Amino acid sequence: MAIKFKTEDCHYCGGSGRQPAEDSRLTLRAAREKAGISLRTLSAAMGISLAYLSDIELGNRKLSGRIATLYTEKLHALSGGVK
């Protein structure tokens, strides 16, 4: 007999019932590392704490649209536009 959980109780999926794409977080970190930008430098440019940004990259916090946009903009600016 399978155990059923209510999706609204799930802290991992945020109630969506779907597993978040782990590779999206890994892509963030890989892009930052490829650009040669440290976590400390990017977090300072974004105006968020180092711990908060680390948690996002590790998947311990949700990645909101606002933070995703800010991440992309600051990473692009700090890397000189290198893709």
C-alpha cells in the first residue's frame, strides 16, 4: 500500500506535486563558475546574503522569478557579457 502525502504539506515541491528540476540549480552554479565569478562577489552585487545565494544554488531555497532575473542580470554584468 502506497503512502499518499498531501502536496500542500510538501516543503520540497511547494505544493505543486512536481519534483523541481535539480539541473536548473546546477545550471546557475555552473554558469557562475564558468564566468569565474565567486559566490561572494555575486551575492554582494545582487544585494543578498552569501548564505541565501548559496542556499538557492544548493536547492535549499526556492528560486523566485525576481531572484532568477537579478541573478542573470548581475552575472551577465560582472562577466562582461561573456556567455
